[in-house]
Amino acid sequence: MTGRSQAPGRARSGLVTSLLLAPATFWYLVLLVLPLAIVAIYSFGVRAPDGGYQTAFTFDNYGTLLKRPAPFTLSLVIAISGTLLCGLLAFPLAYFIATRAGKRKGILLVLLIIPFWTSFLIRTISLVIILGSDGIGGFLSDLTGQNVQILGTMWAVLIGIVYNYLPLMIFPVYVTLERLDRTLLEASKDLGAGRWATFRQVTLPIVWPGLITGSILVFIPLMGEYVVPAILGNGKVFLIGNVLQLDFLSSRDWPAGSAKAVTLILVMLVTVSFYLWVTNRGRRGREVSLL
Amino acid sequence: MAINKSNRARSSAAGRDRLKSVVEGWFRFHTAAIYVFLFLPIVVVVVFSFNGTDRYLTDWHGLSIKWYQRALSDTQVQRDLWNSVSIGIINAILATAFGTMAALGLQRVPKRLRSFYDALTYVSIIIPEIVIALATLILFAGFQNTANQFFVSITAEGKPFRVGLGQWSIILAHVLFNLSLVLLLVRARLSGMDRTLVDASYDLFATPWRTFRQITFPQLLPAIVAGFLLSFTFSFDDYVISSFVAGVGSQTLPLYIFGQTKQGVTPETNAVAAVMLVVTLTILVGGQFLLSRQSKRTGGGGGATTPIAMVAEQT
């Protein structure tokens, strides 16, 4: 390679590099940066009489949003509880696959990926049947003698969310458990630590990064979730995603919607960085205490 | 006393064993329950698509394939299926080509420029789909207005040419996300690649193009195929972005299915859903098969070589 990269060669190689990067650059600048910048600008505008955007500079969109924060708080509640539930369900499962499954490990992993590759929409619609009056809802109604409705409640939305995002939590946790060095567990046992102490002081710190990655992977799409509440919430559970959809496609109040979108991004940035800060701090503390 | 002590030790050991077997049993039960939870909806969709009823979905009337016949002869379903497949394929081709190109290009640029692209890649993946959807809608609407005003201004007489949202807008929006996905997959593969082969190829006076074709490309192939498959299934399955930027006549299958649920799910919807399942699963299994055969032939080359392993590795 040496001695061959003379000036003309270098110029041609620079041209090749820019050609290779050109399409990605176009997409990132024109279809990512530019639209997001327009959204930020629109959020200060007013709704045009026939819908859309009209130039203005006002903070009214943010003002009304602060007066009615319900969809944001509900989204945060659902996203946080959904993430927690995913973590609680994923950990024992990942632990089982990593340590107990033996030869069936491969097939169990493939089985986890299949629902993930099949349509999100179809699986959610299927939950309508399962939770509805011909499924679990009806069964519970017969059992209790009361009319139990699961669809249209927060519970249905939570079930749908956990159902759809669980694999995103399982994989990172599984990967960290897979890397877990068994000899550490044995060493801990030899040093007289009980099962619980070993779990808390050896297993958990090692799995911690996987749980954090998983919870961020789950939390982020949950905050913008729109399909699950639309289908399982029967229009009664209103998350930010649903409000955004209404603002843009029904009432065509683009500036109000833009303000919500900007706020959503800010809320997510703040929550995720705060979460990372807290968990990293906690982790360092634990590492020190281990020494 | 001594007897008593050893007795207690024995009984506590028995207690521990019992606790252990309870915990083990619970692990097993938990795992099984989650697998049932994950697969039950898929099974339900497929089973009820064969329902012979004429009324509604859960009213079981024996096995029948009539809903498949009805769904597949429905011209709207045919058109939407065609839209979904063509959008998915064009999107996958563009995203795979451009993502791979970008991954190769980023190897050749200074670190600072690379971190700029990295930031954009992560932003495009992390931002909620619905925000991307509404932002692209705003962009396309603005473009459409400007373009149509321009066409009106240059048309002297007759009907001016008009642009509207359509398949192109869905494709442009889908490629953004998928390009980043392919970029990450191919870069992961590139970083795990053996440089010595490339150096050897140059030492043997191969041109850069020939080196790429004969050394780099075959090693990248698993990542490229995985990226292609992921891009296709993402697009084929996407509802959120498509619902914002689809134009008249460019309705896709997920939009059709979502619309059906508003009027109550029928076995026909289930039949369409089952067809979608078969399409994605065929692609997944086919890709897995092709790649594992290919990696056997070329002797692997380290790292994940099948799309399934690739996805698992990425997450």
C-alpha cells in the first residue's frame, strides 16, 4: 500500500469516499436534520385557518401543553411501569435460558426472535381477541359474575406493551448472563456467601449493564407508542403518540403537534440521561463497596 | 444432643433442597408461561383465519379456507399487498446499498467526521418513530406545496402537473431508519474483519475494486443480507410512518389491516394477517438457510453469520 498513494490517487480516493457517503449524507441532512429543524420552527407558529402552519412567533403551543400535561404524565407512567414489568419478566427467563436450558438454548433463542420478526400490528390485533369478551375478559366475567372489561383500560395497554417489547429486554440481559463467568459464582460459594448474597453481589452487578441497555431499548419506543393504545385502549387511553396523531392527521393543528413532539424529545432526553446518571452512580458505589 | 443436631442439619438440608426444587420449578414455569404468552396471539390469528363462520370471528364453524379465497380475490387486498411488497423491496435495496456504502466510506474518513455520522445514525434510530413520521410529513407537505406552486406558475394553459404523496414518500421515510440499521450491521462486521486478507490482496497487486469484490464483499455478505431482510420486514410491517406519509392509492397492507380493525376484525383480516406472517417467516427462514449454507461453503469467517444470530448479536 505504501508508495502507491500519490497525489492523483489520493484525490480519486477522496472522490470515492464522498461518493460512498453521498446517499447517507442526503438522507441524514434532508430527511432527518431538516425535518426536525422544521418541527422546532413550527412549534412556535399558529395553526393556519384550513389546517397546517402559519408563520408566527408565540409560546402559546407550549403554554397550552403545560396546562394540560395529562398525556405526558400518562405516557411516562405507562413507559416506566412497562419497562419495570419487562425487566421483572425478562430476567428469570434470560437466566433460565443462559444457565438451565442446556442443549435447548439455540431453539429457545430462535423462538424468541420469531414473534419479533412477525408483524407487530397483527400480534396486537390478536390480543384484542384474547383479552376481549370471548377470551380472558369473558372468562373473568363468568368467574366473578361481574362484567370485567380489560380492553380499553390501562391494563390492556400495559399487557400489549409488555408483549411487544419483552424481547428487547430479554436479549441484552441474556447476552450479559451468557458472559457471566461461572467460576465467580463458585468462588462466592466457596467463600461462604449464601445464594442471595451471591446473586446480589456477583450476578446482579454483572447483569446490570444488560438491564440498563434493555430498559432504555424498551423505554424509548414506549414513550412514543401509538399503535398499542390505539388498538387495545379503544381510544380511551390517550398517550402522547395518540395525541400527536390527532394533532397532525385529524385536527391538522401542526404547530400544537410540533410543540408536543419537541417536548417529547426533550422529556426523553432528560429522563434517559438522568436514568443513566443515577444507574451509573449507583453502580460505581456498589463496585466500591465490593472492594 | 449430637443426634438432635445432625437431625436438624439433615432437615435443613432437606429444606434447602425443597426450596431449590421449588425455585427450579418456578423458573421452568415462568419460562414456559412467557413462551405461551409470546406465541398464543400468533396461533390465535392463524387458527381463526381458518374459521368457517359467516358471522363473526370467534364464532367457530369448522375449518374452511374460504376467507383466504375471499381475501386473495379482493382487489383492494391485492393492490395493498403489491404496494407493500414493492415498497418493501425498493426500500430494502436502497437502504442496503446506501448503508453498506456509508459503512465503507466511514472507514476512510477522519475520526471527527465519523463521530458526526455516528451521532446522526443513533439519532435516526433512537427518535420515536412517530416523531420521524410527523417530521417527514411536514417536510413532504412543504415540498409538495412549493413544487405544485412552481408547476402552476410555469403552466401557461391546461392542467398543471401535480405531485402528491405516494409510494415515493413512504420509501424515502423508510430508507432513513433502515439505512442506519444496515450501516450498524455492516460496520459491526467490518470491525470484526481480518485486515490481513485485504493487505495480502494489495500485496498481490489487486486493484481496490478487485479487492473489494473478491475479499471484502464476500465477508460482508452475511451482514448485507441480514440488513436487507431486516429492512424488508421493517417496511413490510410498518404502520406508523406509512400512516402519516402514504398518499392516495399507496395504501399498504398494515394500513388496510388497521383500518379493518376499526370495523371489527373478521376472519378475512386474519387471513390477510396470516398471509403476511407467512411472507415474513419465509423470508426469515429462507435467509437463514441461504446464509448458513454460504457460511459453510466459505468456512464462516468468525462472528455471527446468520440473520438470526446477527440480530441477537446487535441487541
